[in-house]
Amino acid sequence: MKKVFAFLVVCLLAGTTAFSQQVDPHALGLRIGGGDGFGTEVSYQHGLSSSTRIEADLGFYTSPNFNRMRLTGLHQWVWNIQGGLNWYAGLGAGIGHASNKNEANEFILDLDGNIGLEYKLDVPLQITLDLRPSFGTSEFSGTSIGLGLRYTF
């Protein structure tokens, strides 16, 4: 049984390496979307290897009922589908502050997941569409859908 498990792990790692793509060293842009209210995030990605990167997003969200600011950090794994089309998944955390109309303040601390598709254009631009579920103690935990546009360099 141990030999079968070891064989499956080696096959999985070989398959991941075969489909990995060169992750850009840096990408800077915006992620627009959100779950509770409209949100905009300034987004930065830093490549760690040919198939992993970290992403940091500073988000500002507003709605008629609240305002919030949140910093999210994610570690992502990237797999190539075909050409410039990739899919990615990641894990991370978010920290922030929220206030509502009644001037009540709330500290935000969440664990975040991330899964999405990205397309690298022939010019140094990356377009992404992702889903980010958040699990935490604040009322702002939930799922956000985001559309990103980043300049790669």
C-alpha cells in the first residue's frame, strides 16, 4: 500500500511540474468586486517559483450601511491549462477594520481561500476572475467574486 501511495504522489508531482507555467516575477493592478457592497482592491503579486506566488490586496469597501478597509495575503499555486490560460488556488488570511452607520467599529480577522482563472495577454497584462471565500469572526465573512486587471513585469 505504501508503494502505491508513493507512486501516486510521484505521478501527481510530475503532472503538476509538466503543466506548471512561468509565474511572472511581479504583477500590480486592481481587483474589483466583493460580496457585501462594492469593493476595490489594490493588488500585488510576487512570484516565488515557476508555479507559486504570493498576493497582497489592500481593499476598500463601501455600501449604504458600512465602510471597511482590509488587507489580504494569499499564497497561490498556479497551473497552466493552455497557452496563456491558467487556473490557480490559494490560502491566506485577512485583517481589517469596519465601521457602520451607527459608528460601531469591528475588527476583521479571516482565513481566506482563493480559486480562479487568469489569462496572460501578449502584452504585459493579466486578466483574472476569482472566487474568494472568507471564514472568520466578523459579519463580513462570506464569499466575494472579483475581476482583476494587473500589469505584469
